[in-house]
Amino acid sequence: MSDITLPMIRRSVWVCFTFVSFAVGAGGVKGQSTPPDARPDAADLLPASVVAYAEVPRLGAVIELVSNHPLGEKIGSMPAAQAVADSDQLRPLRDATAAFEGGMGRPWDEALSVLTDGGIHLAFDASSQGAALLVRSSSRDQLERFRGVVLALAQLGQGDFGIARQADYRGFTAYAVNDDVKLALVDDWFLMTNKPELGKSIIDRYLDGGNDSLAVSPSFKSSMADTDAATAKAYINLDTIRQAGVAPRLYAGKTDNIAAEALLGGIVANLAHTPTAVAQLDVQPSGVALTLSTPHRPEWTAGREYYFGENSDASAPPLLEVPDQILAISTHRDLSQMWLRAPDLMTDKANEDLAQADTNLTTFFSGRDFGEDILGSLAPGIQLVVQRQTFAPQSPTPAIKLPAFALQFNMRTPDETTREFRRVFQNLVGFINVVGAMQGQPQLDLDFRQTDSATLITASYVPPREEDDLDTIPINYNFSPTIAFAGQRMILASSTNLARAIADSAASTDAAATQPNTIAVLNVDPMADALRDNQAQLVAQNMLEKGHGPDQADAEIGVLFDLLALFENATVKLDVENDQLRLMTEIRVKTE
């Protein structure tokens, strides 16, 4: 037997002996027991000065759901997943799992379910600058075993085997994990903290009660009132964090660029005033949903009425729907008001850049003010759609196939706005042709088309001639820029086919009030199909960047498609409802 193997075996035997010793033999002094009906919750034990709190009430239910989910078998059968599970990179995890199971005396999933059947709770306290972990279990045996596992792992990491340092506080034994971290069993609670004074205050509340706990904090009670059914939940006291000067730029109320302002301006304004924030995670067989919510008042977003509307009740237009739709976004934004109020909403550097852009755009639009006249001619509301693009057999097909995309706006004065944007679109196509000719790019050919429902001004690249020396069709041929006018709707599209599909579709009659402020939906199957259209290019790129052979590169790209096949769609919604600002993200998986 080699010199390397013998020390490893000796160390493994010592680790197993330490686990068993701590898990089975370490008893400590039992504290005063509390009647079951009087046992406090974690929030009753934590101080009111806690600024961040997270809880997983039923970890065992989550483990059971994930373990029995139909996707589990699919993922486990993937060659890539099997290769990762057997790889050396996961050996430390396999060893740790085996050690945990040995110390707990049962399989890891069963051990975690019993150990945490009263919930896992994590908190950060501003007063003591300490963190605390509280785990509640119905099994004292599992708590004692877990204490032994934690202490054994700590000693293994420090290379200092022996009896852990101990101290007594009000009848409970505290063990030193290291110089900073201490743990104790408080009847049916496992307590670990990096600040002794925080741990003592928790024990004091356990024994004596008190009216200075997190549970009696009005902001905590009101924020967590509707989270009982959540798989996991978290609370943050933003008032205290702001007063402490943490991340001041986050609460400054200003953003650095116009795109960030349009996307996040209302949220930034709300964060500068809202006292608390709550996160709620819900895990279901159909998928996962994460909801972030904060209190909201219209006066907090004064100057940003373009974002939520005058009374914070503005709704987005309905989502556009087209075949092979990858992404659809709809949002309420008054672009004119945002542009005009930008000096008060953005940083000085961003305003300098914006002033230069405003001058150039005003010149481009023949002296008409861009913010007031051009953007002002569009009603609040933006609709975006992205579609997998297909090409007719007789048309040039580019080597790299990009999705088509389009924006739709509603015009306040259709006749006047149509003339203005039609002229600007033609000028833009002419400008692109001049610049493209200087760079040897193909030229755009303008055309006018009239359908029963719309007028389209199209621009398509002139097809390559047979004598042109082209190894591949350039990426330019993904585009046939088009502007379409259908009643009060104006459509700007990268593809004529997409513009026609939107223009010919009937405008939705759904009531605006049924829509959130912002909604986005990503459909995974069309996105995977769009990537599959470019699989040869993805494989070639993988070979160049990672030096893989064709088979290895193809297999690695195949893993991406296998993973995408597990998901159905993802949805993001932002809305104000019942004086609450809510941002919800939901990912749905395929259950069959």
C-alpha cells in the first residue's frame, strides 16, 4: 500500500470516529424545556434590529417535490448529467454527502427533511453586526447528530481534533466552531452565530420572552402577512440599510443612461423611499415563481409619472402575438415625458450625452424637437415582439440566421405622424445606402405596399448576382427594414414579413386595466429552434474557442438543447396593486 494511501485511510477513520463521537456521544447540558404550546417562532427569538431575514419553512417538501418530479428522470438519463455526476470535480461533494449521511445515520434527503421540519431561518442583525442561523426540528437526536457533524467538519478543516471548546449560558452549552462562530442546541432549536451577544439575546428571548423581538416589529408583521404559503421568503428593512449608508447609488434616484432609466427608473425611485422589501419563492410541479414586493406610494415617484402613470395605475398594451414567437414585451412608458424630464432623472454625465443626442436627433427630424414633437406624437405604451425568422427557398438565406424583431406604437395624430415617420424612414434608408456603398455593403431597395389593413414602406437588400464571389450570404440579408401604418398603429420591424403579420392582425380589444404595468414572456421552444438554425455555426465557434473536435463540440452544443427542452417559458411582470409594487418572475417547466 502506498505512502499516500495510508495517511488518507488513517484520516478517514479518524473523521468517521469523530463524527460518531460527536453525533452520538456529545450531549451537553439540557436547557429548561418549554411547553409545546408556548414554544416561540424564530421571529420571536430574534431582535427587532434584524435588517435581513430569510426562512424556508418546509425544506423536506421541496426535496420531495424535486426528487419525484418527472424532469428528474430526464435529467438523470442525459449522458452529460451522468458524466458530471461521475466526474472527479464532484468527488468532494460525494464525499461530503457520504460523511453527512454517516453522521446523521440516514440518507441525506431523509436527514434534511427531519432535521429541518420546523424550518430554516437566517438573519442579519444591524445592532450586533452579527448573523444567526436557526434550525428547528422535531427530533432532538437529529439535532445532536447535526451538531456533531458541524463540529467534526470544523475540526477537520482546522486540523485540530479533540473536544471542542465549551461554555455555558443559562443552562445551555455553547460550542466553539472556530474563534468567531459558536453553536448551541436550545431544546428543539439549533443555533449558530458569529456574535456571542446575538446568541445570548436569542436565548434570553427563548427563556424570558419580551416585546423587543422581530415578531412584534410593525414593518415585519405587515410585510410578511401574506407569505405563509411560500416555499421560501425573505424580508429586508431598507430604511435601516439606507440610513447606514449602504449602497448609496442604489437610492440616489438617478440612473446613468436613458435605457436604464426607461427600464428601472420607477423601481429606483421606489427604492429611495420604501421602508421594506419582501421576496417570496414558490416551487410547484409546474415551475418556480419569485415575487419581490415593496410598499408603494404615488408621491414617491414624483417626476416619473411617465413610468407608472399619474396615479401609479397605468397599464401596458396587450402583448403582440405572432407565429414562432420567441419574446414579447409590453410596457407603459410615456417616452416624451421621460425624455423631457431626463435632466432631473439622470446623472450629469448622462445628461451631457443626452443633450448631444437631442441636438443630433432634432437635426435629423428637420428641426422638430425630438422629445416634444416626435416622441410626443406617440401615445404611452411600447410593444416589442421577437420572432424566429424563416426564409423562402428562392430568397437569399444568410449563413447566420437572426430572429426578426418589431416595435409597435400608437399614434396620437395618425395623419401627421405617418407623413413625418415615412419621410424619415426613407431618408434613413438613403443614408444607410450611402454609407454601405462606401464600405462595399449590399444596397437596400425601397418599395411601397398597400394591403387591406395597412400601408408598408419596405427596404430589402438587392439579391447577390450570380457573378458575385460570395462564400456565404452576408448577415445583412436577415434584414428587410419596414415601417407600417395600420390605423393608429405604427410598426417598426426588421423584417417585412413580421411587419405584415403584425399589421394584418386585429388590434387587441382587451381592456387596458387587465394588463400589468410591464409584462414580458419568453417562449423556449422557438428560441431553441432559432439556435438550432445556427447549430453549425455554434459548433464551429465551440471548436475555435475550446479546441474541441467536431464530435465533442457537437455533443457540448447538444447539452444546451437538451436543457432548453426541459423548459416551457418564462414570464416577468411588474405592477402596482393595493399599494404594493410587485416584480414577479415565473419559470415554467415541461411536466411530461
